Amino acid sequence: MLETEVINFEKTALVGIVTQNQSEEKLNEYLDELEFLTYTAGGEVIKRFSQKMERPNPKTFVGTGKIEEIHLFVKENGISTLVFDDELSPSQQKNISKIITECKILDRTHLILDIFAQRAETSYARTQVELAQCIYMLPRLSGLWTHLERQKGGIGMRGPGETEIETDRRIVRDRISLLKDKIKTIDKQMGIQRSNRGAMVRVALVGYTNVGKSTLMNAVGKSDVFVENKLFATLDTTVRKVVIKNLPFLLSDTVGFIRKLPTQLVDSFKSTLDEVREADLLLHVVDISHPDFEDHIESVNQTLQDIKAHDKPVIMVFNKIDAYKPLVIDEDDLMTEKTPRHFTLEEWKATWMSRVGEQNALFISATHKENFEEFRERVYESVRQIHITRFPYNKFLYPDYNDAIEKDEEQDHESEIE
């Protein structure tokens, strides 16, 4: 009898608010994404709570009545984790934890950091994640010492909690300093590695998380990069040498972006983002089957601007066309108004996508390799133009050099067999 792995998901509830700057529709989009993040982290969402407010309550994020409603639901349903869609201030987190003592109180940033901690495979990725966690944790340490709050002052009882907190803060600050030095050393080593890659064009896959970058990397580079239908399946940058026709170039798969990306992660993943900064060409991969793909494009473009990589040549790669299914309006339905979600792929191509230009927009399926030859040809032409401009005397484009590469590869293959 085969043993099956049993996954115990934590019962989780989500909390978000509708404000002047965030409509109910936008909140539902964010909560959908937060639910996927929760699933990725190992949680099962039982309930969503939302409230209309002008701005978040500075004490408890939501109103007094709503926090009591949430508290009652948590107690009656055995909820183990409560996740807020926006980053909570240290005081908000502390106040909510005082009211709702039965479960863990997390915010979106904490959840993303937790997923990164699960996904970090290499020593470098673990160091980057730990630095981000320490930076996030430092102003929130007081909440860890609530067990000392009941101790009153008096002889021999003055300030034990404060002493413990200050000790912990010093430990965390020292740890942050140590991790920053460690990352600085590794960054220097990786910078040297990048500079030693020789006269080859660098191409970077960028895009929102879970759009199929790693699947595309495997299809193009014939490599074995980890792929999973979860957010942030890839944390470490993977660089592969790819040859199309007679032209070799370097292709890198980078960490996916996300809306409301914690600033701590942008800072600690500097070297990963350096792969994007130093690339000659960006392949911006988009999951066209996702209903919010336009927002995803905007988020990625904003992140590229933040890291000063927005002025590079870009090819838009609209992936997962096999999974794209437009909403359909029945012929006798005269009330429903047509929206972009009803567009066919051909109709989408006639919108702003047509202004991107035929040379800079591709529609493919990386899983089924649909339109893949067109994709390879387009990438080849773009890389070739950059290559000729940057390395005019390089021999990669000569047939005899190409023959030599193939001969070397054959010899390597024969020696492996022996």
C-alpha cells in the first residue's frame, strides 16, 4: 500500500479594508492574492473579513466592533492564524495581539517573509531572507515580552522587561550588521562572477510571481529549474548558457515581483536584482490568463523603475495562452456590458498591445511550446542586434566557431559516456 503525504493546513482568516484609495473590487483582488500566498505558506483560508473605512484605525487597523467580530469567529472556529492584507505598525500588532490572544497575528509582509524563508535553498538566499526578517522584527520586539508586563515595580522588580527587550534589540542589531557584511562579501564575489562571464549578451526573465518564468527557462535553456504552481517557487537566480542557432547568450531566471513587495526584501535581494540591472535585454513574462495581468504589468514596471532598470530593451512575452479563457456574454443577454475580461486574444492584440509593436510582443505557451519557434527567432534577432553592436569582432557569429562548439560538445558527451 502506498503511503500518501498528509498536509495539515493551518486554519486561517484574512482581514482587509476598503478605503478612499482602495475600492472593494481592488480589495477582493488583493485578498485573492493573499489567499494564494496563505496557501503557499501552508494555510487554508476559512473566512475573509472586510470593512469600509476612510483610513486604517491607528490602534487596531479595523474598527472596535469589527475586531470583536473577528475575535468571536477566531474563538468559535479554532483559527490559528489571522493575516492582515496591509503591513501593520508595531503598535497595531501589539494592540491586536492583546485582544485576540488565541492565534498568531501576521500581516502581508510577515507572510511573504515566511514564504521566502520556506523557499530559500542556498546559503545566500537564506542570508538575504534572514536579514529581511531581522529588519522587520527589530521594531516589533516589544510584543515578544508581554509575559513580563504583569510584573509590577518596586524593590528588586524595576524594569526587567525593558532590560530583556534592550538585550534582544542589541542582539538583533548585531545580527543585522553581521548579515549585511556577509551579503556585502557575497555580492562582491557574485559581481566578479558576472564580470568574468565574457563577451556574451545577458538576458533576464522578469515578471510577476507565478507567471511561468522558470517553465520558460526550462524550455529555452533545456535546464532543470524548480517549477511549482505556487508563489515564489524560485528565489535563487539561475543563470544558464543558451545557444540559439549559432549564437550563445546568458539567460537568468530571477525572483518574481509582487504588489506591495516588502521594502526589506528589495534591500536584501540587491544582488538578485543586480542580474536585472546588468542585463542587456529583459523578457517581461506575463500570465495573460490571470484576470489582473494588467495590474501585474504595472507592478513589475514600477519595481523596474525603483531598481533603475526601466530603460532597458524589453520584449513582452504573454505566456499561458493555452489557459486563457475570456468571459462569454450570452446572445440574449442585453444587460451585461462588455469589459476587457470578455476580450478574445485577438481583441487584446488590437488594444494597447498593438502599440507595443510586433517586434516587442509575443504570445506563447511555455508548457505546450505553442508559438515557440517564433519566440526563439525573435529572441535570437534581438540578442544578435545587441551582440553585433557590443561585440563587433566576436567570433560567435561565424560558422566555423559554431562547428567548433558543436565538436567540443560532442567530445564532452562521448567522454561522459565513457
